[in-house]
Amino acid sequence: MKNVIIGTAGHIDHGKTTLIKALTGKDTDRLKEEKLRGMTTDLGFAYLDLPSGIRAGIIDVPGHEKFIKNMLAGAHGIDIVMMVIAADEGIMPQTEEHLQIISLLDVKKGIVVLTKCDLVDDEWLTLVEEEVREALKGTVLENAPFVPVSSTTGKGLDKLVAELDNLAQSIEERSHDGIFRMPIDRVFTVQGHGTVVTGTMISGTLKVGDEVVVYPKMLSSRVRSIQVYGEPVEAAYAGQRTAVNLSNVKVEELDRGDVIAPKGALVPSRVLDVKLILLNNVKPLKNRSRIRFYVGASEVMGRVVLLDRDELSAGESCYAQMQLESFVCVLYGDRFVLRSYSPMETIGGGVVLVPNARKHKRYKDQIIDELQNIEHKGKTFQVEKAIYESGVAWTLDELAKKFGVVEEVLAASENLVKVHYGTSAYVYHKQRYEKLKEEVRRLLEDYHKRFPLKDGMPKEELKEKVLREAKSKQFDVMLWLMEQDGLIQAREQVVWLKGFTATLSPKDQQIRERILKELSVSHFKPLKEEEILKSTSEAPVLHFLVKTGDVVKLPSGEYLAGAAVEEAKALLVDYLKEHGQITLGAFRDMLGVSRRDALALLEYFDAVRVTKRSGDTRVLA
């Protein structure tokens, strides 16, 4: 079933709550104070099943100017706005402010409902409609349908439902992929169940049993149960009004404006880079003005830093930085609203470009250019930039957590490539990968020149030089890509250029011959390293001969010629096949060496599983 969210907007006492009751049968004034005052002071909720089968959640927002922050808490998830205007009064101050807010929040679909039409005659109704249409020119509701209704008599309600259904069908269904996010707009306790939070699911899917975190407080919890429009469900999806029963958190720990999302999905931030738009007919906004910042269901105080000017005039836009007094958790593309600190008036809003920004120096062309790229190229630019700067491949899950849905970003990018490594899908940046390849090629070429007798560079040493901050798994993916491209080979913890073979120089060849000659003379008697080498500079040749098998290093740390070890092995195996076992003394006498030297060789044969100990003797392994 497709889900949409409809929100009311309009001046106090223009009949928003009464209209919802007429449509749904539910009174959304839930607070005792609201009943006594006869006006909505906080958010109310209901739902309406439309003729097409679409279920519309309805958010009733307060119209009084004192409760604008409550209105903003509910407006963030709206797909369709019902601008409610009383036919006996017409456009009023909060009508205009609500209209500005829905425009700032980028609500593109709406309908104008002229309520209380039973209180006026047709001529007056026509005049009011003309006045309202004129006032809405140049706004998101300029071409919106108009429906006169009477919540008292029921006149026009069927037409209103039909128009809402048409709009709902034109709304693109929100993706159920990507991370789930739900800003909390209500927190309460249900006896026998504990803490319950409600909100509008703005992305993703949430299931019973999911582990979640309450941001920005970083409280870990688990989803005990879920209700959507009062009905128990196993999962909630983007576009639904949702109630979530959370474990391990107390009501007093939570606040309106907190966000539930998966662990690691969001990063609390107090510094945001934004595109800021100032409304028409407001005072100029000076740099470092104190403001009220509204995003999701939260209200936070802060200061606005204008990055390319000292003052922003009415109707203008610029890049700015929000330096907030409390943490918020947002993603690229989230819409926000600004109100002046005092007096409290809506003055502007905009869109988040960088959710976790560094503080910038003002008047820096590089910063402005980067923010322009982020604004115009959107999420694709941000994903490309993040992957490029990291130098490694990211899993799709990592990208989804940081940026939301990523498949459309990959489709739009010429620089990102998706590959499968192991059980995961990874994404890397082509240009950054080519730079990394050249860097690795250069380092390995230099290493092979300096250490021609080593198989290659230790993997950790290479990682330290090119991608120090990368996780081991990410580095392994990049090495695997280079192996696929035929640049390198890697084995265990060593990396080398494909085609490289350790070789001896003429000088090293002379050292080799001398080492093998000395070991040949010693025959079955092992020699220590210092007995073989004239200087430590000859050690790489000895170690090279161990790798090639020309020399064998015993567990004792001493060395024998590989040929001598094979000869001793043949004598030992023949003896054991005939006698079944051998003592240390018998092996010593067979080789004509000391007891100590015989033991060193037997321990080597034990280590390579030619023999094994059986009491005081050795038998075939």
C-alpha cells in the first residue's frame, strides 16, 4: 500500500482540526489544554484511506504564532499541504507564515481548502477565492486546486477527498531502501509497554527487533513493537506515521527532535554548511546573527556565518555555515527553516550541503566553489569526493549509512565503479585508483631496486606508505583490484610487482658460491650465521638461499646446505623403514656428528613432519 503524508497549514481558528474530524472522524485535539482553549497547541494525527487505496497520514499543526515551533516539528515530513483558509476571513498573518514555511521545506504539492463556506454567500466566496488566488501568485500553491467546504454541513468534502486522491497518486512513493530515519515528534509511556515514540518515517524500513540508536544522545535501543496508524505491524516504511516501542530507554531521556536510525548511520554535528535563502520582506541578516534553527522535529539555537558577505538582504541567497549550540543529526539535502532569535519570526531557510563541516574562514573562493559543486552536482559529488579523499573502496552499506540511497548515485557517476569482493559489494573512484596504482608501482620498483633479494615489500609497510588510515579490509580490496589489473602479486603478507623475481648480482653470486662451499665442507655439522658470513651485509644473500632451498635454517638458528639435509633425510628414512625407530645416539653415529648437532637436525625433521618423538626415540611421522 502506498503511503503519503498530508499536513494542514493556516491561521488559528480557520477550521483545520474540525476539517480533519469531518474527513476522518477523529478529533486531533488530544490535549486537555486544547479542549479547554478550543484551539490546537501541538501536533495532532489521523489518517484517511483514499478511494485509490492510498493511505494518507494527516498531521494537524497549530495555527497560532506562539506554536510555530510545534508546527515546524510536524511539517518536515509532509508530501501534500492542505492550506486551510476560512472563507469568512481570508488570508491572515499565519496563513502567510505557514505558506513561507512549506515553501522553505520544499513541499511541492498542495490544495487550498476554503472552510466555513456555509457562513458566507456565493458572492463573498467568489471574492475571497479571487483574493486568495492573487495572494498565492508566485508561490508553490499558485496552481493548486481550490475546494470550498463546510465541515458542519459536509458540503465539498467528497470533492476534497477526490482532489487529495489525485494529488496522492501523483506523489512519487518514497524509497524503502537506504537507512531508516525517523525524527521523533512525540514521546510518552504506555502502561505495560514502556517508552513509545512517534514520528514520520522519512526514509528506509524499520522492523521489529531492529537495533537502533537515538541520536544525537547516542542511546542504544531495540524495537520491541511497531504500530502504523494504530495497527500493530512487523515493519514500517518511509512515508508512514509510525509509533515505535523502544527498550532500554526512559521517557525522560528523550526529547522531540531526537532521531532514531541505525547504529553508525548519523554523526552528531554542531557545524553545518548550507545554502541559505532569506525571505522577501524581512530585515537584512547580518553575519553571526543569533538564530533559531529548525530541522526535522528539532529546534536549536545558533549563529549563522555568512561565507561570502557581511549581510544577506531580503530575497537573496548565499552559502553559509550554521554554528549551533546543540547537536543535530542531518544528512545532505535535508531542509531547514530559520527564525530570528527575538522577536521570533520566520526569516528564511534552505538546504543542508555538508552535515559535518569544519569551521571555515570566510571569503575563501575554494570553499565557495566546493559548496557550489555540492549544491549543483548533489549527492553524486559528495559521494565521489568522500571516496576520492579516502583513497579506498567503500561498501554499499557504508555509503548507504553515510549518504542514504546510493544506487542512483552510481548510475549518475562516470567516476565510480562497483565491484564484488568476497561477500560484499564495493565502490571505488577510478581516478583515485589510477593515482594509487602509480604510487604503488613507484614504491615497489624502488623497493625491488633496494632489496633485490627480497620477494617483495611487507604489506603493512606498503599500507603505511600509501593508505595509512585505511582499514585492512579496504586495503585488501585495492590490492585485489591491482592483482586483477596485472600490476602486482601478493602472497600472505608480501606484495611485489608482477614479473619480479629476486635475482643475485654478480657480487652476490660470489657470496653465494662461498656460502655454499663452506656449508658443503661442514656437511652435517650446522654452522651459525656469524660462522658463515664475513659481514652483516652478506645476510640478505644467506636469507635468499634459505628461500630458494639451497640452504636450510634449523630450529636452533643454525644452517646446513639443502643438499646435506636431503642426504641426512634419506639416511634417516631408510633406517626407520628398516628398524622402525631410532635413538638420538644412533642418529649421531650415523652422521658422525656431535650429539648436539644431531639433535638440532632431528628437531628440524620433527618440525617438517618427517619424524615424530616416541619416548626417547623417533619414528616416521
